[in-house]
Amino acid sequence: MLYRKPIFDKVRLLLGRGFTTAEIAALDHAIDKALGDVTAPALELGDAGQALIRKWEGCARRRPDGMIEAYPDPGSWDGTPWTIGWGSTGPDVGPGTVWSQAQCDARLDAALVRYAREVAAALGDAATSQGQFDALVSFHYNTGAIAKATLTKLHRQGRHAEAAAQFGKWIYNDGKVMEGLKRRRAEEAALYAAA
């Protein structure tokens, strides 16, 4: 597998800015095509999926100077994982981490492409509408569980009504029902079922 970061870094430097989601997808597609990679996802995250993720993730903790600061997970007992921007986590995010809006947006754009690829890989060749795909990417962005979730298995089997009902099972954080997760899962299920 080709390590793409140097390619993206070079193009970003040439552009003098970060990428949009569409640009990341187009560059990924161009690399895949050049390499003859036939595993590239047929579906890309649509506008409805992006809007849903942005709505529920929000870009929280803006400081008076316009910078965005990291915050502990409000639903976990120990505050982990630390989060910044549009729900970004990772080893580079912790107490004291501060990013610009552009950094938050670029991290989200890159993450959305990666999560869409992971959902496409988990679904394989299962028939999937745009709404279903968007809902599943939102679910995966929030849970990271597309590969192990029963809803994925049900979707691959074409049991879409049963898969839609599975969203409502993913509403817990540290064993507690989270009202925000209940509402998010309901919106994801509605987008999935509308397909």
C-alpha cells in the first residue's frame, strides 16, 4: 500500500492551503487510478452525511482569539479521549492542544475520506444507497465500530430495516445512556432508512 502523506503534503504546499473533502477524494482517486487500485470506494460521503457529522460533532471550544482548544470527553469518567475541532482525537490531541480553524477543517476533511474508505471496505459489494452510506460514515466517525457492528453485518445481508434498528443500540458512553447519542443515532437511522 502506498504511503500517501508525502504526496498530500507536497500538493498542499503547492496550493498554499489545506484541502477540501472533494479535493482529498479527487487526489485519492487519481492515485488509485494511477496505481490501478480497483478497491477504491464507489460511494463518497455526500452532503447529507457531511452535514450530519458537522452538526453532531460541532467545532467546540473556540477561544476569544479565534483558536480552538482541546477538551476532555464530557461523557467518559476520566475525560478520555481528549477532543479538538470536529471531534478529532488521537495521540496529538491532549490538554493544552490548540489549533486554528483551518487545522480543524483540514483534519476533518482527511478523516472523512478515511472513514468513508473504511465504511466502503466494511460493506464490500453490498448494495448501498447514498443515504445509507452517509449514515454509516457518520456512525463510524462517532463510534469507530463499522467493522464489528451488527448493523454492518445486517446491511451486507440486505436486512436494512433490521440494520436501521441497530443504530439505537449505540447510545452509551461508559455504560450511561447519553441523550445526545440517542438523538444522533435517531437522525442517522432516519437518513439510513430514507434511502
